[in-house]
Amino acid sequence: MTTQWAIVEWVPASDPRFAELMRGREEIYGHLNETAFVTAMEHYFVTVQKERLKNGRTLYLLELR
């Protein structure tokens, strides 16, 4: 546990598992995209490292501002 670092996996809406979980909740989550995520988290964190995975997901290593 840490209060300085976070590892976040961004799962795009095109991911089959995300689509399955979002089913019926498009009004709540349909607007989510990676750009909106990055914009929101930049208020609190600095991206130290970003790695795009073969499955289309992205791992972010974040440090608290």
C-alpha cells in the first residue's frame, strides 16, 4: 500500500469484457474514453510511465502530484 503511487489499467470500450459489463448502462459509461480519463487524472497525478498492451489496454504508472 502506498499514498504516492498508483497503477491503473485503462480498458477501452472496445474491450469485450468492458462491453459485457457496460450492457444496459451506456448512458452512464458510454462517454468514457482514454482522453477523458487522462484529463481527469492529470489534476491529481503525473504519468510516470505508460505502456500499451497487446490486448488494447493501457497500463499507467502514476505519481501523486
